[in-house]
Amino acid sequence: MHVDRIDRSIGELIDQISNAEILLPEIQREYVWKPTQVAKLMDSIYRGYPFGSLLFWETDDTPQTREMSVRGTEVSPLRPPLFLLDGQQRLTSLHRVFNDHLEAQVVFNVETQKFQNQSAATQRDPKWIKVADVLNPKTSMLRLTKELLDAGSTLPDHDIEERLSHIRRLRDRRFVMEVLKGFPYEEVAEIFVRVNSGGRRLGTLDLAMATLSTRWTGVLAKLKDEAQYWAQRGYPDIDVNFLSRALAGVVLGRGLSIWSHSRLRQTEDVELERGWEVVKRGLRRLVPLLQANLRLTRSDPLPSMVVLIPLVVLVGERSDEPIDKPTIDGIVYWLLLATIQTRYSGSTDTKLSQDIRAARQPEPVRALLEGLNVEQSRAEVTDRALRGRTKESPYFFLSLLVSLANGARDWWYGSEILPGHDDGQRLEHHHIHPPATLDDRFDKGVVNDLSNLVFISTKANKQINGRSPAEYFPTLEEQELRAHCVPSDEPLRNADGYARFLIERRRMLADAMNSLLDRFRPDFLDEVPAGPADPNAGLSLDLALFESRRDDGQMVFTATGDNISWHGSADVGELEAAIDSARIAGIDSDVTIAGESVPVQMIEDSLHVPIGPFLVTGTPEEWRAVFDRERLASQPLSAAPLLAPAPWSGDRIKFPVTSTD
């Protein structure tokens, strides 16, 4: 066994990929880079920055492979292929750019020398030129230069030609390559895991998947087939990632951690086979149960898929006799409460470990509920808990469920509010009081309050056409409104009555949610006193983004609750950079919030950011969605309030980012 160190040009490597002379072993993860990351890679190479080395494996024993996310590789290689262990994201991105892939339309501004992904604005501006066109050896540089001059470029023609030639020469930049020779598959997999866990570029799920691939040949094909089975039945979120997490959970009896791959490597084939049968059997029992009891005909409304894994264990490891009604009710009740409490918003795998153990107890429902700390109380949704919630809140999911339970349908057109998976439609929601009808008395959080949202189609929303409920409510039957928990009192139909409308609709939604919970509540909770279903009821964290074209801007935070009143701000650029460092590279960093330097940490698969009285947690995707939401409602930087530094000195309460306003 030995390691060769060589170098090869980008152009040669791209040709090798096209000729199927570079392949991905099954242990590799999916291609995940976003267009902005691809543009940044091109910028780094153009500027002569270091862009890393590559790790390959050369072997006479062809392992199981997975497809690269590129086009034009359906050929037979002319020489033995190399298997790519480290560098997939970079090489795939380069191949996409060089070959004009639809999802890698990187463009270059010849005057500013900036790269970015193609947009409507760059398409309209002829000074932005597609990188793939410049890289194409058949493209005339003279013609490109003339087109840019005709477009109004103020650069001399020789500067334009030099900058375009510099792009074309990117094909000649060279990667350093290390090639493992003579190593067995198991040892290569261990090297792969170590290489990709040292910098935490891969998460525990990716590492577990890599190890499963080495322990159980063909596991990826099994996962893909099962994922396809569920995609055809309206549950596309039961994907390869979910299935691999569920399989590891069943086999290990706990959530994933850094040591999971070593435990999986020691697992016998018979255990993996047995675990896989549990996962498949559990899903085939659980999904119909959710469809029958919650009318949940598709997976996309679920805020978290992880919440299904303990239930897969519970029903998948049972004998074949039918599941009794008390157990079914308890399963649904736990799922609803775990969703309300955002059970997996932080320390996902620690809590998943607890819940898998509970699912294997003699009384699994009681044990699972003990983990939610509700065994001594009857969970109740209060009006206060719904105050200030938005569509990112788990209560959005519950508002859909109660509408389904009420038999609600699309206004005027009568179609299902949760379309079947066959028609390709997505779940839609719109404002009851359209934003155009509400004046400056109501800020964006109040306008977008959960209680102002209803599940109707775009077609029905066009029927509203920005009109006040005072105008369009008379065209609806009262039952059509009541099914959606919408109050019909006339004084609540205009802007003057909007604040009271929200209060009344919160009351109706809370009543309906409690009725739904009561339908499934286990008998042993009937006699205990009522308690809040959500431990964060009454707490609020409002975000407001203020920005300008020249500056990153400020994110202003307002926290309220019992004995809590706090304001603070952070530089948006610094905050986003810290979050992205943790999200993309797993690198912990610091950010200044309200004059206090606080850590931004990736713990398991959740981002933790201390913000005033709260420790705000959520998945990277949830954080990204919150930033996108705030950008849509951003205000001028000149309108940002001047806040004195206010570091928080007390204990912090864990608060899900999905509950921010």
C-alpha cells in the first residue's frame, strides 16, 4: 500500500469525469453546493487563491458507485477509473460550469471582475458574460471583445481580451492529487471518514451513511428504492437521508454521534438486515396511521421528519397483530405534542436517543410522553401561545390539521386544501386580511401573524384580489369560514377591527387545536390538571432587518415575556458569516450581539446562538428560512433604532428559531 502524489490540470480532470474515468464510490454523499458557492470557487481560482487538493483511490476491485451530479458521463472509460474520496463538491462544480450545466450558470462582469450566478438582472446587462462561453475553445475571443465594447464597456480592448483570456486559462490551473493505491475498501472508508470529519465538513449522518456503505454492499440502492416507493405515495421527505438516519437509529438504538460510524462498522450483516426490515415495516404501518387519523396524505407539511423515527421503532418492532386504538391515539398525541414543543430543534440526536429508548419500553406511549414532561398534565394550547406566531411556527402545522379535521375546503372552488400527491400542487396559504388593506398601525409581524393566514389556493386568493374581508366575506357561506376557524362577525372585517379579529381567531384556533389534542389524549391523562402544551408560551423574540445597498445593515431583536423586556442588535454581515461558517464548515465562531461577544455553535445538527435572554436553536435550513423571511420585509437602515449595548447577564431559555417573529 502506498500513496502517489501528482498534479493534473482542471481541464484534464474535467475530461476524465466526462469520460467516466473519475467515479464516486458509494460512500460519497450527495452533491450539495449552492450556486453562490460555485461562483465563489470560480472567483478564487481566477484570483489565484489556493483551492485545495484532491484525494483519489485506485483499485483493481471495482466498488459500488453512485452517480455524479453532472451530464455526459454515460460512456465506457478507456482506462481504469479513479475513485474520488475528497473534492467531489469542487470537481462537480467545475465540470458543471465548464459544461454549461443549467444549475451552474456562472457569469462574469468584465469591468468589476466579479463572478455570480446568472439572474434576471445579469441577463439584461450585456456586460455580464457567461463563463461557459468564454471557456468554450470554439468561441471567438475577438467576437466576445467586440460584443462587450458594443455593450458600452469603457475598458480598452486589450484589457477585455486579457481578462477573458485569464478565464480561459483557468483550464490550465492544476490540482494537487493524492492517490491511494493497494488499500482495501474498509480502510479507504476509514480514511474517508477521518478526512471528512476532521474539519467537520460532513455531518454525523453523512459519516454514518459512508460507514453503512462499507459494511453493507448495495445499501444505497436499497435506500433509493424505498425512497422512490414513498415518493410515489406522497411522502418524498422519506428520502435517503431520512432512511439512513432511521436505519442507524434502529440498529444503534440511539441517535447519531461522532462515534456512530465505528459502532456501525462493528455491526453484523444480520443486524443491519433486521434493522432494515424494522424500518420498512414501521413506515408501512405508521404512514397509513397518520393518513387515517390526521388526514396527512403527504409529508411536506410536517415541520420535522425526525419526529417519525421513534414511532417507526415503536410500530416496526411490534408483532404482526393490529395496533390497538389506545396505542394509535397515544402515538398521534405524542407526535402532536413533540411538534408543538419543537422537540428536535436543538440537540436532535441526544433527544432522539432518549425517544428511541422510550419507544422500546413495555409502555412506550407513557415513556415517550414522560420525555415531554407532560405525564403530570393535560396539554393545552392557549390563546397566548399563538400570539405573534408565524408560518415558521409549529402551530402553522396544527392550524392545517384542525382545518382538515373540520372538513375545510378551498373557498369558492371547493378543492382539497391539502392536494393529493398525484396532482403536483403544493400546500398554499394566504392572508385573510390582505396586507394592502392594513395600514401603518400594523407592523410586518402583526400582518403575517399565523391567525391571519388561511389555507386557500392561488386561484381563490385571486378572487380576493387584495379586497378587505368586509367586501368578500359576504360571498362566502358562514360554514366555509367556520371550517377554517375564521370569525364572521362584521365588526372584525375591516382594518379597524383587525386587532380584535386576531384575538378572536386565536381563540377559535386554540379551541380547535385543544379539541384535536383531546381526541387522542391517553386515558391516563384525563384526570390530571391542564398545563401549557408549549413551554415557550408567552415568550416572544421579534426580528427586524434594517439594511442599505452600501452596508450590511443591522438585525434588531426584541425579546418579551414574563419578567423579560430586552432589545439588542447585531451586524447582519457578521451574524450571517458566523452562521454560515457553522452551517457549511462546522466552524464555531463568535458574533457581537448587544455589545456582547457570544458563540455561534453547531451542536449535532442544530445551530445555537445566544440572543439576549434566549438560546436560539434550529437547523441550518430553519435559520436560512428566517433570514430569507426578514429580507422580504427589510426596512431602510436609516430607520433602525439606536440601541445602547445591553448584554444579558441571566440564564438563557432555549427558544426555537422557528418561533421568532
